[in-house]
Amino acid sequence: MFTDIYFTNLTPLPAGNTRIAFFQKTEDAARYGNSIFKVIEQCQHGWSHKVRVPWQLSFRLVKSCGSVGSLYPLKTVYRTANKKFLIFKDGVITVLQSYGNGKQIIDFEQLKGNSFSGVQVYRGAFLIAEMPFFPKTIRFQIDTQITIIENAGKSEQETIELASKQPFGAINLDLTGIRRIYLTINKKMNNQLSVKGVEKW
């Protein structure tokens, strides 16, 4: 499943001033950062863009040598799930998924061996979180909410720093059950980003 976000620029601002960033925070964003899905740059007056945000989560194990392993799918869960065992030549990892406070909770434990240094979590092809094992466990709390900000920074780092401050005009959207979202920047709305319509699955 996925949510399509349609953005239309209806403001006469110069193209270089219109920069929209789509990102997701994990619970520990201050320590591990924010993950940007997409940045729309220099969108001219009257132009539209579509951004597809997939719901499906998956993960990769980061090896101690720094390389990254294969992609493993995670289940879409809204209740406690069974523990999954991943058995490798150099060790055993368990994965336990559950749901609480509107977030997917994903627990990893390195039961045997020390060949893995951490885990990366993806939403579709987008890396949304990465944490090291400490000492043998990791807990991710992944939200179904994404944030969209306008007038993002000129570089990726500036955009991430701005995102962490939740600037005025940021829009937080929960993707659960939503098929399409229509956004616009309009002179009539003081050139602020606003939601013009939502369609559900």
C-alpha cells in the first residue's frame, strides 16, 4: 500500500524560493537524525509534482565490517506478533514486531555472534532509520506520520536541521488509510503550504 501526495505551486514566488521537503522522524530523531523521502526544488508557478510514500517497512542488517546485507520485509502489524529468528553462518538475530501508541515497534536482538553492528529500516526504497546494537539489542519506534515543510534549507543537512525544529507551517500527516493527499501553496493563503483534499482507500 502507499499514499500519493500531489503538490501544486499556485504562488507567484520565484522558482528558487519554493523548496518542499518530505521526511519522517523516528522516536530518537535527535540522536539518529531525520530521513528525507523527497525534496521538490524550484517548482515554478502552476507546476505540479507527485510523491509516492510506500507503507511497507523492511530492514537490512549492517555487518561489523561496514557492508550492508540483504533486504528483509517486515509485516504490517497492529498487534503483538510472533518472534522471528534469522539464522546466519556467523550468528542468530531475532526480530519482534508489535504496535503501540500509534507506532510500529520493532525489536532486534543479536542472540549469537557479533558479526552485525546495527540495523537499517526502510520505507519502500527510502532509508528512514539506522541504529547500532547496544549492546545486543535495538528498538525502533516507527510512526505512520510524515512531515512536510516548505522553504527547506539549501542543502540536505540544512533541511534536516530545519526539520528537527518543526518550523512554523510544517504539516504533519498520518498516512493510515489515505490514498491521495492534495497540497498547494497559494497566494490567497499567505503563500503557506496547505492541504486541499484527501482521498481514502
